[in-house]
Amino acid sequence: MNSGRTRIIICILGLLAPLSACQQAPEVPEDAKLLYFGPVNHPDEIASMLPLDKDDPPRQVYIYDETTGKTVAVRTVDAGHRDLNYQWVSTHQYRVYFY
């Protein structure tokens, strides 16, 4: 009787494990702020959103491709260098984090 319960628990855990993997956060620092979510039609869309002033230190931008489920780029930017130099795919959804 006890081995039947054990098998059921193992089966349930086996089914739930892949679901929990889907819920994991993107590979970005916990303190990073979500700056943008959606498709990117032109690179200047994101560069113009970066909250950088002239005297701010360099910051990092994490580009997470929602379609592939991966962080695809990490770029360092400052007030004088806002170009993310990334090849956006217009059919993909992105999350852009600022850290």
C-alpha cells in the first residue's frame, strides 16, 4: 500500500518539474528593472527609452527573447553610448531589463 503512494508522488513530481522550469525568471539580476516588453521594430525604440543622464555611470541592459526563452544579449551603456548593437527579430517578443 505504501509503495503505491510513493509511485503516485513520484509521478506527480515528475509531471510538475517541467512546469516549474517554465515559470523560472529570465537570467537577469533580481534588481534589474523591466524597461520594455513586446516586439521591437526599430533599434532606436529601445535606445531612446534608456533612463541615462550625462553624469550617470555605465549600466547594463539585458535583452531577453521571450520567444526563445533565453537571455540573448547583455550590453553596457552610458549617456554617450546607447546603441545596443543587437539584431532584433521583428516577429519575436522581447523583455528589456535595465540594471
